[in-house]
Amino acid sequence: MPSSHASPVGIRRGPDNALWFTENTANKIGRVTTGGLFTEYSIPTSDSQPGHIAAGPDDTLWFTEAVGNKIGRITTSGTITEYTLPNSDAYPWGITKGPDNALWFVEQLGNKIGRITTSGTITEYSLPTSDAYPMRITTGPDDNLWFTESMTGKIGRITTGGTITEFTIPSSGAIPVGITTGPDGNLWYTDANGKVSSVTTAGAFTEYPLADSNGFPWGITVGPDGNLWFVEQIGDKVGSITTSGTINEYSLPTSFSGAFDITDGPDDNLWLTEDYVDQIAVVAP
């Protein structure tokens, strides 16, 4: 990447068929083409520490500013608009486009799920469980929003009307992190306690342990091959899992790269951020 000490975190495909990512330490939003051409845009709020990024319904990208306590919007030409959250200690992190064409996000310290319209109207919903530390959020196959509660070992669901239901993961010590909707109509999530697992919309869990229980699986997405792909932040690996639970793992070329998030690209490859070494990696499935 052009910037050193950038700490890339979230990454998603943009409406322009480039990959857009956040630079947590460099305080920038980055763009990279499938040919490897980088462009970077500085965030107006200093030290905002952007977290995750999502493609919006308005052909722009939306991102969270964890320390800046804002939700940001960036056009594909690089114009940034910021919206301040009501709670000064919200620490927004994961974000996704909802089925209602609003953006939905989690507030890790605020212990809430937030919603922002494309015009900037913000609504917040408090979680039933205190100190849940919600991490990531995605739109489910049932047109609800599903999110991980990393400190309580639960998967949460919120309707677009704000009704929240929580499902407790059966195994002890679970630390759910990333989450996405699988091709089988279930929610798939990474468990930093050494597992990749699924949950049905009715709340039935299936868990699949990794060979390395200390691999620290993090981001997860659906690949062009119809499998789930995930990164292992400590294990320095990229893994795939079929919907029936068969796992394959592949070592990254750079040691201690700190693989963080992963997304499908417009080129039928997987793209991921390497937080520790300021690199973007491409994986051909």
C-alpha cells in the first residue's frame, strides 16, 4: 500500500468494481483496482480510526469511524461526508446495507445497533444484554439484520422495525466475530475460539473446529465458488469451508501479516486486508 503504518481493516467491493478499504491508523479510505492501482482519500476528522466499510444503496461507500464516533460516506470520486452519532462513546465498527436501503451498524461500546438513512437520519436500538460488544453485522436471508456479540457468545437478530432476538452459541468460550449470509440460507460466522460455524434463522447452530484452535478466524465472506472464505488473523491463513463443513486452509506468503477482513472481488477472486504489514492480498479460489 502507498501509506506506511496504515493498518488496513475493512474491505468491500465498490459500485465501480474496485475494492475499497479502511486505513485505521493512516486515517484514510483506500481504493485499489483489480490491476493493483491505489488511490487514497484522507478522512476530514483527524484520528477517526475507520473500521469497516460497505457499499450503500446510493452507489457510494459507507464506513464507520470508531474513535471519530461518526458514520462516513464516500463517493467513488472521493468526496466524504460525515454524520456524528448521538452517543459520544458509541465506537461504531461493523456496517452493512440493510434490506430497507438504509445502512445498519453496530456500536461496540454503546451496546447498540444503529441505522442511518442515506440522508443522514440516525436511529439507535439498545441491546438486551449489557456489555455484548457487537462486532459485525450483515443482512440475513430473512430480510432481518444479524450480528455477532463477541463478549457474550451470542448471535443477534434485529428486524428493520427494531425488535431484537438473541441466540446463545452452544459451546463455551465462543467469541463470534465476522458474519455473512451463506449460499445455503444460513448465517455463517467466525468464532475466534477456533471455529467457523453456522446458525439457521430459527437459531439452530452447527460448529466446525479448525485444525489450529489458536488461528483466530476473523473476516468471512461468500466466494465465487459457492464456499465460505475466511481469514485467520493469528494463523496467517486463508480458509474455505463448504456448506457441509469441509475445511481447507492456505498459508499466506507473508508471515505475521494480520489478515483481517475478506470480500469477493469483481474478478472472481477473494480480496483481503493484511493489517500488520500494510498489504492487500488477492486469493484465487
